[in-house]
Amino acid sequence: MLLVDVEKRLGDFAIAAKFEAADGATALFGPSGAGKTSIVNMIAGLIRPDRGRIVSAGQTMFDSATGQDEPPHRRRFGYVFQDGRLFPHMSVAANLDYGRRMRGLTRDGGDFGRIVDLLDIGHLLKRRPGKLSGGERQRVAIGRALLMRPELLLLDEPLASLDGARKHEILPYLLRLRDEMAVPMVYVSHHPGELRHIATTIVRVEAGRVTGTGGPELLATADADAL
């Protein structure tokens, strides 16, 4: 269970977000500029809230009242960015292993093989990112995050940089991740069509504030948006 209750002022823009995220895929949904990415960055420890608390699996990550603020590398969260952010000079295999090494985790060949199989990237291991399609790069980025053995996976618009065909290519892997890996996800998107496939809980964000938490009915008032 993830508990978020944070406030942050970014210039003239104010964020005040409070919600809970359980198992499955919790989607932060709202228009561009609503503050979704800033909220995820606060969860990840990349932005420090002005006030509030963030608690994951019973452990406090941030508490402004006590001054506690765990650095990102101690939060055990995997983060998949919109553009993948793979290292171009490294092979896919080396990119996959990077997060594990930075966390100081022991290599687990069985874990590595299971995630490679889950994401169907075994044939890509010797390639470099420049030789991959957009969908392949995102699958590698997801694999890298999973090999960090996260207790929570943060995905910030993971399909936004992909065309329609690539979105349809990667979506089944996201569904397998949700259903088979049992790692809770916080999934950022402003595309209702995408979230109808992947989200188990919707947290609607507008102008920096959470305006509702629930199911697909929170998408019904949004403009239709094809995947």
C-alpha cells in the first residue's frame, strides 16, 4: 500500500495531492500540465514536497513533520521514464544489469532470465539502444526497473513517445507485468483509451489536485481518446 499526502509549490503552480495506491495499476489521470509527473517525482524522491507524508509498504519515505526524507536510491522504487533513458554506449544486457549493480544487489540468473522471457527481449541482449525500435527500448527500460527488485514501479507516460502500432506492441507486456509480477504500479497517462486497458484504480488529477479516486467511470467524462 502506498499512501501519498503531499503539497508542493512550483512557481505559480500549487500541488496538493492525497490518495492511496494498492496492488495492481493505479493510474494518475488528467490533462497535460495537471501535475501528474511532479507527483510521481515526489514519490520517487526526485522532488521534495513542501509538506506531507509518503509511506510505502508501512515504511515512511518522507515526513515533513519529522524531517525524514529517504533519498531515491533507498526507496526501492523502479522508475520507467517516457523516453526510456537507456545508455546508448551499453548493450541491452548491460543496460538491464545497470540498476541491479547500482543498488548493490547480487545477480540472480533466474530472475534475469524470467524477466527477459516475460518481456520477450532475449534476442535483443547484444544490441545497443540505437538498434532498437521505440517499443523495444521501453521493454528494456521496464526490464531494467524490474531487475532492481522494486517494491513499487513508477511509469511516467511509458507509451507517450510511441506511435499507435508500437503502443499496441507493448501493451500486452504491461498487462503481463500487472498480472504476473505482482509489483504495484503507479501509471501516469492522459489517454483514457490506454487506461481502460491497464488501470485497476483511477486517481483523477486536475490543476494539481486529486479530484476523484475510483474506477473507469472517472474516464467517462473525458474526451474519447483512442489508444
